[in-house]
Amino acid sequence: MKEVYKIAINAAIESGHKIMEIYKTEDFQVESKSDESPLTIADKSANNIINKFLRPTGIPIISEENKQLEFSERKDWNKCWIVDPLDGTKEFIKRNGEFTVNISLIENQKPVFGVIYVPAKNELYFGDVLSQESFKGVINIGEFLFQKSNFNPITPALVGDKIKVVGSRSHMNQDTLDYIENLENEYNKEVEIVSKGSSLKFCLLAEGKADVYPRFAPTMEWDTAAGHAICKAVGLNVIDKETSEELKYNRENLLNNYFLISNLG
């Protein structure tokens, strides 16, 4: 495994342990950003740790919590890191455990590696697109050293009697409801909604616990890049609904178009 991949994995693990230290305290020091989304001391602390690990690689970083550079400064990058130091801040504040650390390496606007760490469960997912492999394992608390032999390969599953669709039971918009109705009619199967927070939605497909993820609502590049890599490494395409091509990164506008991941063939 490339050394930069190991650096990203260790960055995710160490920042995740810091997040859990804060998770166990009483005060998250919650602020509101300009877009009204929440920001906590955990987001900031995790971002500082990840930057400390990644900056020595010499590869530029796009992070949700870093100051965003103008496209004129980014447009000629052939490589960059895309980072969400705490994906699912609302889930973190709710203390439901469904939050993650997301780090992805992008080359020529496409993800080549991604790591997603689930601090509340010490679970770690990573995907290497070139080797076409994704893995899942549990990290020993207090040990930041990464050993690939401790991880098991993951793979999508064959579709069963029900089509499992990743979505939100409480915030299902009309576009998604229409898509589900079309699925039921096309495949003549019952649809089961599988609900999960943060980038764990991608992991559900990559490890065979869901079949389809229609995301017909706003996301940013740092929400999707790591999960995209993990899915792509096991043969699942993340398709931009506007272009009908693979979702691209380090674009002028870091807001994604709607997208779809499907294992239905």
C-alpha cells in the first residue's frame, strides 16, 4: 500500500480518537456557520490533526474546515486531498454515533483512495481504486499503527427479495419518493428504506447492506469523495444525474449535483 494512503488512514484514526475525547465531555462549543450548519470544537480539533498529517505529503488539501481557495488557485491541481474532519456534525451533537472522518485522495478530478473512520465504533473502511479493493476492520483503541492484515475485504451483495434503498425515513423528498415508486414498478419488488447518517450511506452499499443510494439533495465534495472511492473500488459507480457521468472533484463549485449509486445492473 502506498505510504500516502497509510498517512491518510492514521490521520483519520488519530483525529477520530480526539473526536471521541470531546464526545465524552459536556460542552461541544457549538457555533453556527454562515450556512446555518453547526460547527463544534470537535470539527476544529479533528481538522487540525488531519492537516498536521497531510501537509507534509505536499499534496494540497480541500477541507470543509479550511479556508476555501479560489478555483483560479485550484484549477491546475492534478492531485489533492478532500477532507471532512467530522461528517455528520448534527449526528455528533445528537450523540447517536453516526458520524465519520472522511479523507480521500483525488487525481485528475477522480477519487483514487478513500478512508472513512467511524470513531464511535472504532470501525474503519478504506478503498484503493487502482487495486479494486475495499476493506473494513476494527481499530484497537489507543493504537494508531495501521496493519492491512487486520482488515477484511468487503463487496456488494446480490439484490435479494427486497430492494434496499439508502435514505432518510423522516426527510424523504419528492424526487426520491418518485424514484422509489419507479423502482417498485420496474423490478416488481418491495423497497425497504435503510436509514444511516453521514458517509456511512456509501459504506452500506460497498459492504452489501444496501442496493441503491439516490442522493437527490445537496451535498458537498467532502461529503462524498471518500465514500465514492470506497464504492468505486468495489465496482459501484457514483453517477452525476446532470451529466450522466462519474461525479468529479475539485470543480469550480464544490457543491455536488444530485447523484445515484446502484447495484441493480
